[in-house]
Amino acid sequence: MIDLVKNYAITTRRIKKSVIRELLKLTNKPGVISFAGGLPDPDAFPVEWIEEVTMKVIKENSKSSLQYGPTDGMPELKREIVKHSKKLGENIRDENVLVTTASQQGLELLGKVFIDPSDPVIVELPSYIGGLQVFGAYSAKMHGVPMDDNGIRTDLLEELIIKLKKDEERYKFLYLVPDFQNPSGVTLSQERRKKVLELSYKYDFLVVEDSPYKDVRFEGTPPATLQSMDGLKSVITLRTFSKIFVPGIRVGWVVANEDIISKMALAKQAMDLCTSSLCQLIAAKFCELGYLDKQIAFVSKRYKEKRDLMMSALEKYMPKVEGLRWTRPDGGLFLWLELPKNLSADELFPKAIEEKVAYVIGSAFHCDGSGANTMRLNFSFPTHEQIDEGIKRLGNLVKKQLVNQK
Amino acid sequence: MIDLVKNYAITTRRIKKSVIRELLKLTNKPGVISFAGGLPDPDAFPVEWIEEVTMKVIKENSKSSLQYGPTDGMPELKREIVKHSKKLGENIRDENVLVTTASQQGLELLGKVFIDPSDPVIVELPSYIGGLQVFGAYSAKMHGVPMDDNGIRTDLLEELIIKLKKDEERYKFLYLVPDFQNPSGVTLSQERRKKVLELSYKYDFLVVEDSPYKDVRFEGTPPATLQSMDGLKSVITLRTFSKIFVPGIRVGWVVANEDIISKMALAKQAMDLCTSSLCQLIAAKFCELGYLDKQIAFVSKRYKEKRDLMMSALEKYMPKVEGLRWTRPDGGLFLWLELPKNLSADELFPKAIEEKVAYVIGSAFHCDGSGANTMRLNFSFPTHEQIDEGIKRLGNLVKKQLVNQK
């Protein structure tokens, strides 16, 4: 047997077993009601439409759908993406779109194209774990900026940037999940969006708008997208069909100025040559036949019911104590729960598994390891019954824990 | 507009427009008969079987085929891959398989998991361009070893390794395309395979067996796979459905020992979370119903006809001069043509485009920039008529060039 330790790259040798992955394994135990995952509801998949669309694609485009395609994406899909962007007030052309193997590849491309070891990247506290993993794997130095109910605190963001400038550090980009954020469920307010872009122009930094859930809105007026406000100057937007159509096709896209798109396309070529032509054409046809808008409406209604159920279950089962609060997301798949400061969601986790309920510990989403008293709860995947029963188990556990703390 | 040059990573700033990409654009000019691509023949796609299989998958597995899947691959597909490996004499288990977004992702994972900047990697002269691109992007230092009609020259390989040891350099792996190599069409002989593995054990290095065409054999006895001879010690094997089924589903796989597979799976997680579940299950069902073996037989017969046609066209149209020779591949998609030493395929290229015929310049496959008098010709994609007419044009051009040289 070859000495692998000698052969692995430095970053590979450094990888340790992820605590989160080990925790997530526990959530699959039989009988455990899990709010830990981030999966869409499979009962909401538009199976009949997919059958129809897929047959059409294979029959009408048998050659192009089964062949290699261009690295930057199939023209049919780019056309639909440009149309979708126009609805969001974004004035873009085909050259501003790179189709990706879902938005995780968009994140990997960001790392590849922008990050040298020790480059500073600014993220939210908390932030999407898949983003943190990529930036970490590219050895970025991550700086976290706290959020409140209106999203990232732009005053603290400016302070950080001034401090970084003083320390003569460069910074690569600000990474934001502005709509129904994973993990917090919080949406960046219109005013803060304006402020973020002002800062980006003033201090010359790129803004990454990772927005997989934007269209899954239950109520209220959507703020403008950062991309539409910016007009291809500072903003790189990542989107995906995973939450508004199905994740199993692995199709997402990046919107950015042409120079960035061409650099990312070159990097993508080495990664997988192209995203599945078949999957791209399925997505394109799904849009073309008008099914996407219908599916978005259907999923939004369905997840709203689940969110409402989780909100009332939290009201019903959680103890009324100071410091215990949760967010009320206007869309998306997640909400965020804060325990009183003296309780640790990390320490509570094994007990929750014993009580057969699971969540993701909030500290996993904090690049600085803070957030020990927080947790992320997913409401899209569990059934109505599971939501009620699971929150009941969690509420009882928190109550028990509060008594023990005294 | 943000100052992008400041923001791009060092490797991105270093990327120049690829000469090859620019050349390939020319091959798309109207009327040009192109032997430059590497595409399978779309008329050989098993469209009806794919319709049947896809409908079965969506109907029978609507939830799992449209949902996220495990990063290392869907169990249904892994089972079929293990069966396929057993037919090749490889005794492997599910844990030795990582499903990838086709084999280009396998190459990217190799780079990610093994290569630190300036790490030496040993490649064949010539070698697959997609591999060279990945290793180059990871800033590997590439060392080329010449080939003859039996594949890589193992005597020169050993010399190189001894030299590298003396220079106190480490080396990461030897990268081989042992079956009907892209670009040369040459197959590594059984004897040389044994020798490669002996060297690998003696000098402690990994061997990458990139084998996308192995099953597309026209005649002769297949040598044993390096993986079957090695038994999961030194060999990492990359395979794909692109050439034996269809490329449009982007499904391939890596076979290696469990430790390497788990490291690659972690890296893949950041790259795209998982390969399309839908595409994986289509591939699995295609195998399960016994269609893969039939399709392999069909494609092999079809490409053999095309190879035969290209061989006779070369006989017919190429001048009989010293130094002009071509390989006769027993399978695969490509053959290799060497011009007399005083002719340059690089310089001939623009003239070929004028004469409306295209190839890939051989120097592009040489990590040391050599091979100016060589070219790669693809016979899988062009029609019978195109093969005859295209080789006629190329033959006339070479004749003209020989006269001019005098």
C-alpha cells in the first residue's frame, strides 16, 4: 500500500472529520423527527409535469440533450434564465449567465476564481454552511459580521472594512444570502441592500448574492434583488432550480458581468466540462411551458402552511422565558431559534437525539465559532404531524433543561 | 466597476486565452469537415431505450430520482458499477466507488485531493488535454515520458523516477490513459502494465488509470485492467458512461481504495454536493435492464466501421513518404498521425481550415510543447462521407505542402 499521507495535498491532509457530518448521521436514527436537513418536500415534486417535459425533450432534442453541451450552458436554458431575470428587473444578456451543476458549484467556482490562501472573505454571522466549507477549503480568512432582523448590520460591516483597510488587508468579496437566509430565515431589508451597494462602490469590493429561496415567498413585498439594483457592476448572483423545481437535476446558474462569467466558465471546463444537457433542457422546457411559475406558487403555499404550523407549535410548546425567541421567515425553508444565553444548543443536541428530535447546532453556521445558544430548524421536509410532534419534544426538552439549570 | 484584476486569484490572473480553444472555434466554420472534436456519434444514441428507462425511473423512483442524493453516489448505481467492475476482474465493494459528474470531475478531484503547487506529476507524451489542463491549473510540474506502439516507455519512466528521486523531488502520481489512448489511440501492452505496477510498488507512487474507452474495443484481446492487477493498492481508476452510453447525463465514477474515495467524496461535496440523482438512476436502470452491454456492442461495431473507413482513406489519399505514419487503434475514438519531421501540423492548421478540414494539433497534447509534426484525428463523430472527403482534403494538403517544402 502506497504512503498516502505523503501524497495527499496539504489541504487534504488538513481535513478532519466534520463534526456536523457526524451529528447529521445521528439524525437518521429510526424514530427521530429531524428538523436538521434542508431538503425540499418530495411530495411537492411536480412528477407528472416532469414526465411530460422529459419525454418532450428526449423526443424533440434527442441529439443535443444526450450529447456534450457548451461549458457555459445550453442556449435554450440561458434564454429562459434571461427571461426569469428580466422579471426580477435584471437587465442581463446570455453572456452574463453561466449554467452550473447547481449553486454549490457556483460557490466552488467563486473559491477557485477568487480566493488565494489567507485572502479575507466577509460573511454573515450566521452564514450558509456550504459557503463556509468552500471558502475554508480554499484557505480563506473569514470575517463575520453580525445580523439583526433586517439582515447584515451594515454599520458593523463598514467598521470591519475600515479596520481591514487599516491593517492593509485586501478582501475578496462579501458573501450574503439576502433572501430568507439559510440558516436564519432573515431577509435583508431594502434600505440595507442600498447601503451594502453604496459600501461596495465606496470601498471597491464585490458582493456575492446567493439566493436559492427568493421565489419561495409566503407574504409581503419582495425587496429588489441586489443584481437588479447594481446592474452587473459589483454583484455576482448565484441561483438554482433546486428549491423552485427539483434538486435531483443539479442545475443552477451564476449571473455576473461578462469578464467574471468567462473566467468562471474556464474554471468550470476543468471541473466537469458542462452540466448535464438533458437536465438543462428539462429545466428549460419546464420554464418554457409555464410550469415554473405554477410550481413556485404551489411550493410557496405548501411551505407557508408548514411554516405556520411550526410557528404555532413553537407558540404552544416552547416555555415563555426571557431570551428564548425565534424568527418568522416570510419565505424559504428555515427558521432560527435562540435559546436563553445560559443554554447551549450544542450540549442539548445528544439529549434531543435521545428524545428523538433533531436540529442543526447554530454554532456550525458561525465562522467564529459563536452562536452556541442557537439552532436551525427546517420546516419544508417534515410532515405536518412531524412538525407538531417534533416541536413538542423539543419544547419539553428545553423546559426540562431550564429546570435543571436552576 | 470593481477592479477585478485585484480580486482574482493568482491562478485566474495567470489564465490566458487557450490557443486550442481559439483553434477549435475555427473548426465550427461552415463547410469545415472536423476531425478535431471528441464527440460520440449522436446517431448511435440509444434514444428509445433511454425513453423507456427514464420513464421507468421517474415513475418508480419519483422521490429519490428528483431529490438530493448521497455525495458518494446512489446505491442503485454503485451496485451496477460494482457488477461491471467484477466483469473486468476487479474485486471491489461499494466503498471503493465514488460516482462523479463524469470523468472530468474525477480529474478535478485528483487535482484537488493530491496536488500542491509545484508537485511533480508524470504524464505520457502525448497525453489527454483535459488532464493536462487540470494538473496545470493546480500548478503541478509535469514530466512527460515518451510512448511507442506499446504505450508508455517503462524504461524511460524508471529513468525519470530515479532522476526525480536524486533531485529529492516528490512525485504525486503517474497519469495514464492505457486503453486506446486519447489522443494517440495506443493501448498499453500487458507486459508494460505489469512493469508499471512493479515500478509503482518499488518506488512508491500512485498510478491513475483514466479509461473512458476501454469497452469500445473493435478486435483483439483486452489486456487486464491496471485496477484488476493491482487490487486497490496503487491504482486510482477513472471511468465514465460518456462513451459507452451518452455524455449528456454527465455520470462517471472513480474506483480506488476506501481512504482515497472518502477524501475525494469530501472534496466533491464542496464541488456540487452530489451528481444528478435522475441521471444516476437512468444509468443504473440502463445497466440493470441489460442495455449497456448491447449498446457497447452496437457502438463498437459502428466505430470499427468508421475506423476502417478512415484507415482506407488514409491509405488512399496520403502520400507515401518517409516519416508519414498513423496509428491503427483497436478501439476508441481517435487515431494519431505523424507528419515527416520537417512538416509542422501547427503551421498546417490555418491552411487546413482554408481547405475546409480540421484536426487538433498534436503539440497541444504534449506537456513539454513537443510533437509539432503530429495531429489527432477523431473518427467517431464524422459521417462516412465526411471521413472520405475530409481525409482526401487533408491528403491533398499534405502533398501540396511536401512539394512546397522542396
